[in-house]
Amino acid sequence: MRRLLGSRATSDLLAVVVAWNFAVAQPILDLLGRNSAFFVAHGTEPVDVVTFAVGLCVVLPLLLGGALGLVARLSGPVGRALHTAVLAVLVGLVPYQVLKRLGATSVGLWAAFAVAAGLGAAIAYRRSDTARAVVRWLSPAPLVFLGVFLLASPARGIVWPSRAAAPGGSVGNPVPVVMVVFDGFPAVSLLASDGRLDPVSYPNFARLAATSTWYRNTTTISDKTVTSVPAILDGRFPDPSALPTVADHPDNLFALLASDYRIEAYESMTSLCPSEACGSIGGGLSFWARARALWDDTRVVAGHVVLPPGLADGLPPIDRSWGDFGTAGQPAEPSPAGGDWSTRVMRAARHASSPGAAVRKRMATTDPAGAVRSFAAGFGRHTARPALHFLHLQLPHTPWRFLPDGRTYDDDGPYPEPRDGEWWPARTLADQGRVRHLLQAGYADRLLGEVLDGLDRTGLSERALVIVTADHGAAFEVRYPRRTTRAPTAGDIAWVPLFVKEPHQTSGRVDDRPAATLDIAPTVAAVLDVRLRAPAGRSLTMAAEPGRRRLIVLPDLSRLPLSPEGTELAGALRRKGAAVGTDPTDPHRLFRLGPAGVLVGTRVPSVSRTSSTPGLRARLNERERFDALDPDAPRLPVVVGGTVSGPGGGDRTLVVAVNRVVAGTALVYARDGERASFTALLDPSTFRRGANRIELYAVDGPPHARSFARIPLS
């Protein structure tokens, strides 16, 4: 290489490779190594992970450095200037990684360090032999980063799988099994104010409860999907170092029943079903198709990891799913002419009598309606062996964008939704988040109804063991994370739904004994009369265990104890009632947020009782969405936001009216001097076909004598 490029050219190439690895490759490998479920969700094979890591650490920087070297061969001055600029940018990104680990993410602070480090390093490299020697000393860094990722991070479990699936057991009572696991579904969301199931908001859960046992005092064992779902299927305490794969969880129900059962598993975030029973997740796709899917999402991850705050704001979020970041949560609508991975697997689903593992994973992750239709269709496929039907549905987990009837609304709302592990920044946002969750929970109930319809059509509702539960809940408390359990949020996160309908059970009952998702696998094993290896849970078919203690395992391996009687759940129910009211028959209930919520659904008074607001003006984002509106369209402008400017504007009680009817309350969530940002959820029942008149009002006065002051919209 020295004879080909010359010693200075070789040094320039090494400088780019080293700077790239410190600025880009190592932060990405560090994040993905600690969150290796990213690779599980993509169905990657060992060769995919190795190729990915080598490409990131070696191939890409060599291509970049080689291109710069080619430019230098064509024009020395241009090549040197371009090389210096690239080196300065790469080195300038390194201080952000350091500051982020120290907890300092100020853009101003980063910019100062970036300019100083980037320009200083680039100039020093050009002028100093010592600086170039440092580059040569650091040249082994890519191999070190590769070695740590492939040999010492959790990703090694994918590259070097060491454990095999457990042999199947002898099934004494081979009845069909149907399991549905919802994602991010707190038990409190299902409850009316008296602690009973809310049949108005959730008619299909009520339908299920009428013929099953509702374990109302059930808690999850983990607040993370990649540890809670394996615990549901193997009945063991979660091991945060284990990947959600059959290699790391060999004693799960899929492996236990694989020899005697036909298994149709729609796994979204896990790969617990042995490939011999379910097929390989990536087996139906070429290496290049898998690689393309992996790299498409890695580009989004790279933007979030490498770029400082502000520069990454326009990127799709990466904390709502483990893949398909550009489309997560959106209804899948594959184009017939498309050639990408998403389109291929979804097109395959339409033409396959029994979708393959890759198709099932994709559907469960991004196409909930399609996944439920395909899942229910599997009930009618008769074979000589009984079937285990498993569906892990990404609902009502974020992104929240479904209305109860299945229509959607814009997810890129104008307000900041907290990422996993972060806090709700304002009470108004927490309450709106809860409402959006409840709207989506209504859609989850609708899809459950389709599953129950499929069971009734095929007769499985009588013969099968049916289990419906959730992996964990979600919290809506200011100053506490949405997903990470703390004592004040345990009632929202730890308590989850659990309904168990045993074969031939025809009447419903409520069981309030302390139960846990750890008990699900032992319960299945007990009903099927098969031995499950060393579960930590206990079959719910057995008598209650006096004085049973339970807990939730946190990511740091600490264990948060939970009360046997469920006092945390009672507290969560009170907080829910305070946010959204307690009357499930109120058609506007979920849109009555804030002190003016009572006005939703009422008409704005006549002109004689309204006034203007001198000095106040407002701006509504994307107001044109209401110019030609179809209220029956599959996508509606339910979330609106904007700003109000002027003295005291941020302290006013604001409402949004559509066609002179109050459609929602505009809740202020941030203030900047005399400018305040607000957001509102609009009741779609106020929409009409064609042009819709939308207005913003400031409301004052007692309930019996409200005054409305219209704020001009720019």
C-alpha cells in the first residue's frame, strides 16, 4: 500500500479510519452492543452481525479515506483541503460523545469543544510529525472496537450462540393454546373507577372476561419487553444479560411443545421459537435483503448517536421500537412495485397460506391489523397436531396514533413526547399522553374482538386454552420516566391484564390473589400436563400461596417489592380518574382535559357573548389540514398545536373550536417570554365534510357565565 499511495497517503488514510472509529463506529457499536435486541428484531444471522461490524469499522472508513486519496491524486491542494475538513468534522464529533457520557449535552458547550478539537487536531496533523505518529499508534483501534463488540458485548450471543433449545416434553393433555400478549398495556387502563372492568370502553375485554378467569392482581416481572416476554414464556426471573432468543432461553414453551405442536408465533421483539418449529427469521430473505434492512435502521441510529441535540431533531425516533424506525407503528401499505425488505415480506404475507417467520415478525411489529387477520386465519388451519398460536402485538405501545375505530392521526405532534427513561416535562403533556394511550387501547380492544371472533368461528373458543396478557404498563406522571419503574409509578407499570380461559370454561370469575406473569408458563404446562423445567413462577391452577411476596426486576438487577394487596394499583386508578374523569359513557370524556374540558362538545356562544383579545395573536401549525376535510378519511388531524403571543397569553385558559363547537382544550406546555406553545387533542366528532372553520379562544369566568375571547390566527 505504501508503494501504491506513498507514506503520506497511507498516513492520511489511517487518520480518516481512526477518526471515523472514535467518532462514529465505537459509539454505534457500544449502543447496539448493549441493546442487542436490535439485531434480534431484525432476524440477523451471525454472518450478518460480523459483516455489519466489519463494514462499520473498516470498510466504510476505508472507502471514505480512499475517495479522499483519489481526490488528492487528481488535485493535491483540493485533496488536502478536503481531507483536513473531513478530519476536523470527525474529530469535532468526539467531544460530544465525551460530554454526553458526562451528562453535559449543551449545544453551545459542544460547539466550543468541537471547533477547538476539530480544527486543532486537523492543523496539528498537517504540521506535526508527532500528531501523525499518534495516528499510527491509534491505528489498532478499529480492531479493538471490533473485538469488544464481537467478543465482550451482549452481541456475542448472536455471533457465538452456545446453547441449544431444550428437548420437548411429553404432553399428557394436548389441547390447543392461544396466547395474545399486548405491549405497554397497564391494567389500570381497563378499569372503571370502582376497580371493575370498563365494559363501555373495552367491550371485547368484557366479552373475554365473561368466559375466563381475570387475575386482577397480576404484575409483570420486568418493565422491559426484551426481558418480560421471555419470562412469560419460560416462567423464570429475567437475566438482563441474556438476549431474547431461544439460545438464551432454551426452556421456553415454544421449545417445550415443538415436537408435539404446530407453532404459529408472531413475535415482534423476540426470537424465542426454534427455527425448526417456526422457521428462521431471516431464512426467507437473502443476505442482501437482511443487510439492507439492518443498514437502513443503522443510519437512523447513527444520526441519534453521533449528532448533537438540534441536528438530530428531524430524525425518526428510535426509542419506540427495535427496528423499522421510519415506519414503526404505521399501517403497512406495501407498494406492488417496491423492492425493499418491508415491501417484500408484506407482499409475501398476502400470497402465503401460512406466513413465514420474517413476515410474521414484520406484521406483528408494524401492521397490527394485518397481523391479527393473519393470526386469526391460522385458527382454521387443521393439522394432525394441536397448535400453539402466539401473538405479541405492539399495541397500545407508542407511537400513539390509532383511534379506537382503527383510523389514524398524525404522530409527529407539535409537542415533545418523552423518550424511554426520560420524564414527562409537564402535567399537560402527561395527561395528553394518557389520553392518546387510552385511544389506542380502544383500538387494541377492537383487534382483540377480531381474535375472539376467529376463535368462535373455528370452535377454538371452547376447546382451547386462551391467555391474554401484556408485557408491562406505562406511566404518565410528571417527574418520573414513562417506562422505568419507580415506586410512585409501579401501579401504572407493574400491574398488567391477565385473562386465562381454560378449555371448556363457560363462566367468568375474578381472582384477586397475587399473580405474576412468571405464572403464565407454569399454568400452561399444568393445563397441558407437561413438565416445565425449574420455573420460578407457580401454576395458577394450584391453590393460592399464603404470604406470597412479589417484585419487579429492574434493569440494574435491583428488585422493587410490590404490595400483595395492590395498593399501588389503587393509587394509579385515582390518578387516572383525576386526569380523564370517571364516566365512561361520556362521549367526549377523553377530550375533556384541563379546567375548560367541560366545554368540549358545546357550542361557542353567539357573537354578542364573545370578544376580541387586544395584543394577543396565535399561530396554528398546518391549519390547511382543515380546508378540505373528509371526516370518514382513514387519517384525521386530531393533534394540533401552535403558539400564542402577547401579554399573559400563556396564562389564559384556551380552547380550540371547530365549526363553532369546542373540540378540545389547548394546553400550554412551554413558555418563552410572551410566547407560549400549546397543543390540543380535537374530538373528531366535531369535524364535517369540506372546509372546517377552526378558531382559538381564551375562556374566562365561572362555569355558569363563561366569556369567550377569540384570538386571531395568523
